[in-house]
Amino acid sequence: MTSSKDTDFDPKKAAHFRDRAGEYLEGSTSGRGLRVALACSRFNGAVTLRLLRAALDTLEEAGVDRRDISIGWVPGAFELPLLALAYADATRPYDAVIALGAVIRGDTGHYEVVAGECARGIQDVQLSTRVPVIFGVLTTNTVEQAMERSELDESNKGREAARSALEMASVLHQGSLVTP
């Protein structure tokens, strides 16, 4: 997915629509009081560790208490949806789940199967449980691209996934979306 300054979301322009709706929901990236699980893939684990570090830094900065964070490891990206489902369906479910890993294209069609089924599985979990499951799995053509997207700076996709998790958990806990 590509983005540019021309397609960036402008919160000031969006705020003009508040008066045109009876309810206006907008997520926050505050993590206070939220429980967040991180489902992590050991395959391409050096990349996953970099994503995890950035995600944890972001959760900590947002105020998520370390006792409200769970980290679970599975063999590969293909197994991430099952762990995500276990977190979302837990007796005390998490407010959000972040799936982290990397699928790097090789010489066979294995890449398409693993990346596609991982994405589909993660989407199925969040739609069936109503718990946000964030796709923080890099799908790249090369190891270099995976390393670039997991640099320990603001561009790290683990950081982005953590912010998305917090925002989705927040917006789903608002207004008419809250179940009695």
C-alpha cells in the first residue's frame, strides 16, 4: 500500500463533519486501562523482534501497564491467527491483539499462501470476535525491505501497528458501539 502527502488524513478538515452527525466517534492512542496482546512469529524472528520492540515502546509511551500486556510466540505467520483467536476469545479477552511477523518472498509460491492465509485468518478473527486484531506482519520482496520497515525509528511498522491497536480499541469502546 502506498501513501503520499496528498492522501494523508487531515483531522482539522474531518472535525468539520462533527456538526453533521448525531454521533462522531474518534479513537485515541491512550493506552491507560487497556489490555493488549502481541502474537509474534519466530520465523524471520530477527525482524519480528525489531517490530516487537517498537510496539512495546509505543504501548509503554501510551500508558499501557506492563501487567496488561501479553506476548505469545508461534512458529510462523501461518499460525498467528490461531493465537490471535485464543487471545480474543480468552476468559478475560484483550482489548486488542497485534500480530507481528515477516513473510519474505522466496523462489516458490509459498509466500502467497502464507501471507494471504495469515491476513485472511487475522481478518476472520477480528470480524468474528469484534476484538481488533492488527496486521503487523511485513510482506516484503526482500530481507532488505523487511529490515528497512523494522528500523528502530518512527517508520517501524510495529510502532504503527501498536498505534492502530490503541485507536481501534478506543473507538470500539465509545458511544453506541459499547454493548450494555
